[in-house]
Amino acid sequence: MIEEIQEMIEPVIKEKGYRLDEISFVMDNNIKNLQVVIDKDGVIDVEDCVTVSKLISPILDEKDPIPDFYVLDVCSKEKGCE
């Protein structure tokens, strides 16, 4: 599943100047979280995470690689996902 998600979102992320560092699927307090860690030259800020989230969310909604409810969490390599 992770590889399938990577194939879906990585081209869009790269096109906008970001690098996909890691994708993980974790449980946190019985909530499934899809964590997408991004990087770029320079500093990643909250706006970068929001931008990437808005880019990939429609792709994930359309392709629906995760049938269950989950939370999408886009974060930076530097700060990590919380």
C-alpha cells in the first residue's frame, strides 16, 4: 500500500519542488494516520505542509488506496510528524 501511495503522489510533490522523504501508516489513539514527510531546499514551514496536503488529498480521495477512515498528516523531515 505504501508503494502504491508513493507512486500516486510523488510526481505531483516533485513537480512543485518538494521531495518525498517518507510515508508511513500508523495507529495513534485508535486513529489511523497516513504520515507523509516532505523536504525541500531551504526551510519547510507550515504553509509548505498545507500546500502539499492540498495537492495530494484529492489524489488520495480519488484513487482511495486506504479503504478505512484515516487522517492525512503532512510534515517536514526536520520537525517530523506528531
